[in-house]
Amino acid sequence: MAPMRMIAALLAVISLNCAAAPYIVRLGIERIVLDAPPGFADTTELASPRLQSLSSVLTPASNRILLFALTDADLRNFETGERIEAERYMLAVTPKNLEATRVTREQFAGLVSTSLRNLGTQVDPQPDLIKFLENQPIGKANLLAELKKEQDAFSVLQATRLPPVPGAKFYNSSTPQYLVFTTTLVLVRGRAVQLAAYSLYRDPSDIEWLKEISQRWQEEIQRLNR
């Protein structure tokens, strides 16, 4: 391997190791500890307009992005100038109007109720999710399941059909793409934090992976902030 390529590879490994460590964000007077799930690395410190543009389309401008994580493989590709696949990624945000406000459990329950109303009616796509999504408008988020509803955590599973974007492998214009994702609202040290996990959908194993990693991520964030 040429010396410059060896240096680039070494820097990529160092960057990934650094990104994998938990870090602190300040929400008002509270210090919240965040970390990406295993196999993912946060990208917010890279200050990349390309990645910022990608993450910003995933959440309303009324939310502050706290973490946008790609797989370790995608981050390596990005840092060496290769095209990223973006088949799975993670996002953590908080409402800007609440980031300095202490949220009680009663207020959190109100946020959950509002979220449920905005999600629409739950659908049953059985037996074929892809066939169901083919008949749905592009970009429409369909509520598939309510995964959790507790005093300090609320989680749902959704799916959508992606719009084609020529020239981007993630949105291949010749092959339909389908996205499944979980949204988890969690109360962390009196702050409302929303965790979202995304995966392209090919078969039911993608949903099982999504459910598992979302549950583990929520529990880890709560453990880090006890």
C-alpha cells in the first residue's frame, strides 16, 4: 500500500474509534450522554455539508439534531471519498422549543398522545409489506405497529416508499426502494429526546433487526444517563 493510502486508512481507523465513544451534549442546564449503537459512528463533528444535508431531510427544522450516525463501513467510505450506501443509519434529535425546558412525566405523556394523533391510523400490511407499499403514495409514512408505550419511552414502527433520485445508489431510480424505521421518544434527565433508526427493507429480517437495535439503543441511552 502506498504511504499516503496507509496514512489515510490509519486516520479513518482513528476517526472511527473516536466517534464510537459516548459524548455529552448540553440541553439547557442538563448534560445528556449520547452514543451510537454498536456498528455505527456519529458524524456530526465532521461538519460535512453533504451529511448535514442528508440528516436535515429526516427531521423538521423545528428539531435540533444531536446525532446522525452511519455504519462504520459507510463512514470509512465517506472519509476515503467513496460513495456511501446509506442502507442503515441513526438519528437523535430534540425539539428546539423544549431543549432548555424540563419535561415532566405528565408533559411527556402529552407529547406521546400528540405524536400518536399525528401518526394516523395503524395499518396491517400482511402478508406482503412491499406489495402494500407499492400501492401507497411515495413518501407517505405508514404506521405499522406501536412497539412500546411506557412512562419514559414510546416507540413506533413505520414504513414508506422512497422517491427515486437519479445517480444515488440509496435511491436507485430503476429499482423501487422501501424504508422501514422506528421512532422512539424517550425521557432522559427531564429532556425529551427522539431516537430514530432506519433500514432499507428487503425482507422481514430487516424489521426484526430494526426492532432489536432500537430497543437496545433506547436502553443504552437511558443507562448512560442514570
